[in-house]
Amino acid sequence: MLDAHTLSFVYASLMALAILLYAILDGYDLGVGILLPTNNEEHADTMIASIGPFWDANETWLVLAVGLALIAFPLAHSMILQALYLPITVMLIGLIIRGVAFDFRAKAKTKRKSMWNKLFKIGSFISAFMQGYMLGLYVMSFEHSALATTFAMLSGIGVVAAYALIGAAWLVLKTQGQLQLSAIRWCQIAGRMAFFGVIGVSTINPVINHSVYERWFESSIFLLILPIPIICLTLFVLLDRVLIKLKEQPNVGAWLPFLISCVIFMLCFFGLLYSFYPYVVPGKLTIFEALAAPESLNFLLYGVIVVVPTILAYTAFSYRVFWGKVRPLSYY
């Protein structure tokens, strides 16, 4: 039997893992949707095919993260849902639109296929933007002010750019020919936008959150954590250099942009966790205060031990099966 303190760490870590994997995995397929061309059906088909075997399963991590929040930190789950009820609803509408469009575009008449492509693109953009918007409100402790709304809007744009970056990097890995060259160009543009977005958020966040400023700049381990933002920004520069070389030799190291993008996501996520730990609701509720009954969580831990490794194994297996360049997506 684990004590309450240990259970807080265990469930918070599992929830953080689920959110990070969702951001990376569903992030790239949302990014592909954001980049989907509406005037090139062949490229659109190939891009959809690149995420076809994975996109639905990628959303499993979002369900897991929300489920863990509900069972382990019910008070925090309630507070977050109350504060984000409207943006969550809009995000879900976006996810529904892209889910319907994904299936209908393959079965619709030719003259209506472009409409479903546009809806898939719109649904992807709405979902990505609202996730960033909610992240901005979360960082601002759900404050109701013009400053909080402005920051949330900028955060929404930043997440759209970040998802476009990792989506383009995925296409560099999975496609070839003219589409791969286009993906390299998209990756450069999105990477530069995300670079300035990370700088903006990293600058503004400590200014508007004194606790974040203290955590980063008045900490006894300042010299240990300082390399994190430096490495993150250096990786953006490295990514840009790699993409320039890929324009000349597209198939030499085509996996590098996606790997670098994943590491950037992980570093940014770690920075966010470090900024607010141990709060699950910034400035209001810690993981220790929000924890559910330890007796229940000890019992549920047996199921978690089975479910999480199973999802990880399935995810790894599916990516192993569909490894390599994309093939045409078909329905029978």
C-alpha cells in the first residue's frame, strides 16, 4: 500500500506522461490537418494516409489524461472543467468535425471531397488553437481579465505553430518527392514561428507570474536548470540547419526534424511542469491537496499498471508495423 504522498507523485507523473504523449502524437496529426492543402487532392490524400493508421489511437492519451485527472485529482478536475467549460466544448466540436471529415472525405463524391478536406483542416485548426487557448488560461490561473485573454490568444497561436511544426516534420519523415520538399518548407516556416513563440512565452510568463519568476531566477538550482531553455532554443537553430541540408538531400536524415521537434516538445513541457509544480491548478491547488482517497487509488493502481503499459506496447507496435514511407490510404 502506497501512502498519499507517493500516490500523488505516481498519478501526477502518469498524467504528465499522458499529456506529453498526447501533445506529441496527436500534435503531429493535428499539424498535418492544419497544413492540409485544399488545392492539391493528390498531396491531401498522401498526407491523410500518413496519419491514417495512427490518428484515432493518438487521442487515447487525451482520454487517459482526463481519466487520470478525474479519478486521482477530482477536485482539480472539477475546477479545471468549470473554468474551461466553453473552450473545451469548442475543442470537442473541432475534434468531431475532423473525425467526421476524415471518414467522409474518402466516401464522398469527387465534387464534395474538397469540402471535407476544408472541414478537416478547419477542425484541426480549431482543436489546436483551443488547446493553446486553454493552456494560456491555465497558466494565468483562469484569471478573468483582458491580459489573461490576450495571453491565451497568443498561446493558442503558439500551439498552432508548434503543431504545424511537428506535423510538417512528420511529413518530412513519411513522404517523398514534391510533397516532402513542401513539408521541408512548411517545417522551416512553422519552426521559426514556434521559435519566436517559445521566446515570447518564456519572456512573458515570468513577468506576469511572480511565482514562476522566483522558481526560475531565484532558485538555488538556477545553474542546473539554465541549460534547459538554452538547449531548447539551440535545437530550433539546429532544426533550421538540418532542413536547409534536407532541401539538397531529402532522404538523408529525414527522421531528424521529427526527432528534434519531439525533444523541443519535451523540453518545453518540462519547463512548464517545473514552473508550476506542485500545483495542479496554478496558485490554487496542489497535487497533494487535490488527491482522492488513497484507499481507492491503491486499488485502481492495479488497473493502471496493466492499462498504461498495454497502451504503450500497442502504440509502439502500431508504429513498428506502419514504419517507412506512406502508402496510399484505401477503404474496402
